[in-house]
Amino acid sequence: MNLILLGPPGAGKGTQAKRLEARFGLKQLSTGDMLRAAVAAGSPVGQRAKEYMDAGKLVPDDVVIGAVDERIEQPDCKAGVIFDGFPRTVPQAEALDSMLGRKGRRLDAVVELKVDSSALVDRVRKRAEETRASGGQVRADDTPETMETRLRVYHEQTSPLIAYYAKRGILKAVDGMATIDKVSEAIEAALPLPKQGRNPA
Ligand code: AMP
């Protein structure tokens, strides 16, 4: 099964992707994590991506599409992928369609996490505080200023994907304001799982 978690920054895509990964043996593919690793490694992709990421803007489509195309070929992606933070533009969605088609795979579901924009800046502030408290490194783009840009970019460039997938009949909307457990339950209920896949863990 291949699915997309769609939603603005701070909607809980990463948290829910990790839960789905553990529960169903799928692989979380977070383009944000991949790009942060590339920046940390100082690779050519990282060098190209850094300035966009620091500004809260989208990294050019060709960079991200190339990285995803390579990544989904890896053996750990064979059982299925949870795309987290990808696609983020219509050209990326079109590229995903053609890359999955070429590989004889398909997209089974797109789950939109619906959240109030007013809650997002607060959620991201909390994420930074919790990371700091646990001695971790706070993301360079988890600041209120960058968050504003990231939200604007989401509305302008990513939200058109809601209509793109709704037209295909594979979009499911879930209330992302509920508790983490409730959101997980709602996502699971929205997935086209075989009956035995729904048994409690
Ligand atoms: P995220 O961790 O998903 O919030 O992503 C962090 C940053 O990485 C974003 O603000 C973008 O600069 C970049 N990024 C992640 N995924 C993509 C993507 N699919 N397309 C373009 N830029 C991306």
C-alpha cells in the first residue's frame, strides 16, 4: 500500500506516519528528513536545498523528485510507502503518478489532516520547546517567522493537491485536531486495508 499524508506544517504528518510505519510495516518517506540529512552531509542536493529550507520555501521540484525516485527503489520501500511532506506541488504529484506507474505501483490513498491554521504556529513552537528540553537540535525552520512563510507556501502551492486527489476519488479527510490516538484511528479507518489488517495490535 502506498499512501500520502497531506496537511500543513505542524499538522502531525510525521507523528502519524511513524505510527503507521510501526503498525503496518510501511516505510515513512519524509522528504523534509531526507533533505535535512542531505544538508547535514553537505551533499550537492543538501547544498542546493539549504537556502530554500532556511527561508521556509520549497526546494525546486527537480531536486525533490529525483531524490524520491531514487529512494523508493530501495528494498525497504517495497512493501509500501507513506509519503510525508511529498508531493507539495502539482508538478510533484504528476511526477509521483508517473514514477509509480513506471514501477508498476499505485497510490492507494491520500489522507488530508485538517487542522485550524491558528493552532499550527503554537504546535510548531511546542515542538521546538520539547526538542530543546530533551537536548535535541531544534529545526532551523521552526521559528514563528519561517512558519508564516511555510503556511503561506502550503496554501499557495500545496493545497491545490486536495482538489487534484479529490477528483481521483482517493482523498480522505481526517480531523487533525483530535488527540494523537483518535487521529490514528481515523486514518486507519480511512485506509483501504484488508479486513485482517484492521485487527487490534
Ligand atoms: P518538512 O520537514 O516536511 O516540514 O520540510 C521542511 C522543508 O524541507 C520545507 O519547508 C521545504 O523547504 C523542504 N521540503 C520538504 N519536502 C519538500 C517537497 N516535497 N518539495 C519541496 N521542498 C520540500
